[in-house]
Amino acid sequence: MKRTKGSIWSRLLALDRGAEFFGGFKTRELMKLLHLDESAVRRLKRQGLLTCEQGRITDESVKSLCRDHPEEIPFETLSPYDQHRLVEDYEYGKEKQAPKGGRKKKPAAESAVGQDWRKLGIVQRPGAQRSVYTSAARRHSSSGG
């Protein structure tokens, strides 16, 4: 569909829809939901805890704020409905889960032994073969020199 922004906006107005159709929050909506004043919302934006797209605060950044920085929200002052909404829809207070898979950790005994030689400043593990001479020095020393 090849439509201009203007035609889309006029169609939304005709359908009695506004920008909320695109998701996210206006600053005032978020202020009302979280019981924060405008300066607090601006501060959270400056700190990078809330991000905007097309002039609206994204749902994903609100979810991240609720999950990773719940201390920024006065949860006790919210209505039971808004508290439930933050917990269910925006994962308020839930810890971020670590990604599954990836490398397996070394057993504790092996990593503790490896720490000892690093603390001593040894670059390689004891017993590992290491070439001390360059090829030119080898030729010189083998020729008797």
C-alpha cells in the first residue's frame, strides 16, 4: 500500500483513532500511570531509562524500567489496578533472566589453579613449552658462535 502520512492520519481521525493506535505512551499518560511528575519523566529520558520513538515513550523501555529499575517507580502509591498492570504487562520487579545456552563455566577447582599462576605474573602456565630464541639466534648458537 502506497499511502502518505497525511492520508494515514486522516483515515485514523475518520475512524476516531489517534496516535495511541501506534502503541507506547505520551509523557502525560506515563505520568498519570506511574504517579510521576514531568521532571521525573524527563530525568528518566535523559538517563536513558526511557526511550522515545516518533514522540512516544516505547512500551519496551517502560518494561525495562519496571524490570531493571523498580526503585524509580512509587509502586505503593499506585491503584491496585495499576499495580497489577505493571506486574503483569510490564514485569515490574521481575529480575532479568540470563540468556540460556552459551559456553559452559569451568569447574571451580580448575579455575582456582589457573588464578594462582596469573597472580604471580607468569604469562604462560608452568610446564608449557615456550620458544626463547628467535630463528637467527638459534642459527648463531648452533654454529658455535
